[in-house]
Amino acid sequence: MIIKDNKTDLNELAANIINGVNKALRKLAESSAANNENLIVGDKDGNVKSVPAKELLKTLSK
């Protein structure tokens, strides 16, 4: 049973980390959008481009 609890703890930790990163990204996009700035983003294929923060903010979950 200890192993199951450990897995649950790790899953919970991973979920908390992901939530924290998402909140930080949203905050970054909001502050950048307020200043009419661009952010550099990469896609799953490794391509990098500059995107207006206002456009990026539209795609982020709340």
C-alpha cells in the first residue's frame, strides 16, 4: 500500500507543478499583453517564433 500512496503523492505533486507553471505563464502573458509586447514561443516541432502576447493570451486556459 505504501507504493500506491507514493504514486498518488507523485501524481498530486506533478499536477500541482503543472498548475503553478500554467499560472505563471498566464501572468507573464497578461503583463506582456498590457505592455503590447511579444513573447517567443516554440511549437512541438521545435520551431521558434515571436507572437504578440495578446494573441497568445487568447490561447491560454484560465
